Amino acid sequence: MSGLFGTDGIRGIANEPPLDPTTVVRIGQCLIWYQQRRGLAPRLLLARDTRLSGPMLEAALVAGICAAGGEPLLAGILPTPALARLALQQCHCEGVMISASHNPWWYNGIKIVGADGFKWSQQDEDDFEVLLRSIKESGPEASATGAQPGHVGIPQPLPHAAEWYVTSLLQALNGGGSLAGVRMVVDCAHGAAVTVAAEFFQRCGAAVTILAAAPNGRNINENSGSLFPEGLREAVIAHGSDVGVAFDGDADRVVLVDETGTLLDGDQILWILARHLKEQGVLKRPVVVGTVMTNLGLERSLASCGIQLVRASVGDRYVVEKMRQLQAQLGGEPSGHIVWLDHTTTADGLLTALAVLQVAVVRQCPLSRLRTGLELFPQIQMNVEVANPHDVLADGEVQRLVQAAQQDLKGAGRVVARASGTEPLVRILLEGEDVSTLRLWSDRIASQVRSVGSKVK
């Protein structure tokens, strides 16, 4: 069970350990026992995205929870931020999201949030993993822990969860009617946003065209959503829309397309929101939290406005931890995870999209003009699939090349080589002013990573 948790919960291929039914039943049991150990009520809120394996994993979790005497609350298909909001404001219990976010359909995952709406801390994950390992090693007698024979929990459906979430978001940002006259295209990535996105933006007053909203279990994130915005760009231009919005599989990420068809990623969204909050006098502390992947251009542009960028490790959980430590209101990642702690405890794609569009409405200008003042540095990013990313990155020649590239950039750029927390990949980022230099070094580093990866199994 070593290394069960990655950067965003438990992630892997569905129907293979640790996401096989037997292990997931144990996880369900252990979640209840872990709650009891901390003096919490034995209740868990469950939601999932649209993957083929979602119902199977949900059933396994429910079986484990009920066998341990717990009560599963079933919210059905919902975005991850909806689960976190429900856990905090309505159900007052911990929650489990069954999703692999932006990954292909054959992946799945288990994300856990506390009753405070925040994702579990590293300490919680470590303690839970120790408990789960001890139960696995103790064998069948572990079933003596939990419910008495014949006494089991009963699942409780929450049929109005999606409706409550939409209403709650609109109340948080005074969204009702605020987008009257706005023409928009919304790409749901055939994911969890299908249950809420159309109603949400329509209730804001927008005229909405929906894309990728016919999930079949196997098409989540397929050539759609925040990872593949090309279709959204084409649709915005074809429909003459004011904006395009694209989510990932569990709708915690969002990217935007302006009326010219230009993509706005998380760095540009942070720029728009941070500058607006500062100008409105409601940015309580002049600090925004990004990650090691955040563009250097955003850091410099924010500095010109008197706002400091502080970098955290990759992963919205680490961004939130740093935000809470620094009492920062706003943070996020280039991928489109944006967290505004005034209104949410985790990245929320729908809330972020509405917040940006409200800035455009207040300023009475198209989305393209909100990007002015931000000069991003060129970046080259490559993903190299290897069996053991951490071992590859520890290789001396790989490290030497990364250091040589950094020295060649002469302080006018950055090199980041890191192991993905959700897939067997080494992610390589080079950033600087000279694209040809970036391309040269990225190719050399990627080639060495492949070479080492072929030998390290």
C-alpha cells in the first residue's frame, strides 16, 4: 500500500489495485473507522464523474461504508467543488469524490475532503494509509472492527444536490442575471459539469451553446474540455460568441476563450482577477499563490501592480495550503485550477468562469481587453512517459542537463523537471525569451529522460 496517495488523492487504472473492488471496499470500511478514531460521525458524502468505472467504485465504497456501520450520502454525478461545498455547508461531514479529473476514461481516482471542505492534509493521508495497511495485513478478523453483526449502514440519496450547488454559487457571487446578453459556448468535456453547467449559466442570463455534454462512460475528456480547447475556439468563432468556457472531467479546472478565439489559461485568469480585486480595494493582502509552473511573466506583471507571487508545489491542495498559511485570497495553477477562498475551499471551474465574466461586465469591455498588461514568457512543455519518474529524475545525467539548461538561460528563464503526481510521466517545462534555446534544451532533456527511462524499470 506504499505511496497510495498522489498529488490529488488516490489515482490509477480502474479495476486494478488500488482501484479494484476488493481494495475499494476496504477503503470504504477504513474511512468510517478513521472517522470514528477521530470522534466524527460515521457519515460520508459520495459523488462521482461520468467514467464507466464510476458506478462500480461507488458501489464498492458504499459496501465498505455500510459494512462498517456508516451512512453513505449519494449525490450522484457532480463536480468535485460541488462535493466540497455540500460537505461543508449542507452535510457537515467528510466527502469522497470518485474521479480522475483530466485523465482518460480508463483512469479513476478517490479524492477525499474534510467536513471543512478542504482536501485532506498530508498527515491525514499518511495516518489513513497506515490504518488501511494494518487492516489489510490483519486479514478477515479486521471485520470485527465496526458495525455489530446484522447492523449495517443504509445509503441515503441526495436527489437535489446539483440544484442546491447551482443556487449556492449564484448566491455567492450574486450571479442571477449578471450575464444578461452574453453569448457563450460551454464545453463540459463529457464530464461532471453536464449536470450543472447549462442551468448555471442560463440562470445567470447568458445565451448558452453546450458542447461535449453527452457522456457515454468512455468519452470523458476525449478531444474536448480544458485539455483540448480547439473545438471550443472554433465554436466561439463560428457562433460569434463573446466567450467560451471549457472544464475538465470533474469541473475543478477551467480555461476560457475570448471573442477572438484566443485561449486564456490559469495564469491569465489569475491576472484578471487579482488586478480587479486590487483595483476594487478588496484584495486584503497583496499576495497571490501560484506554483513552480506559473509563468514568470505573471510574477513580473503582478509585481508591477504591487502584488507578490508566491510559488507552491504543483497541485491545488498545495496551493490552498500556502494560501491559508499566507492568508491569501487568490491562488491557482496554469492548468486552470483557481481558488478564491472568499467563496470556496477548493478550485471551482464554474465559480471562476462567472467571476471573470463579471469583471468583463463591470468594466463593460470584451474579454480580450482584460488580458492587457500581462506579458507572458514563451514556454515549452513536454511530457515523457516512463515507468519510474522519480528514479529517472534522480539520474545524474538528467540532473546535469537540467542544471546546464538553467545556467544557459542566464537568469532570464526557468527549467522545471518533475514527476507527475497522477500519471507515469516526467513533465518538463522550459521558460525564457529565446524559443530556439528552449526547444534545444527541452529536446536534449527529454531524450535523456527517455534513455534513462528505458533502463529503469
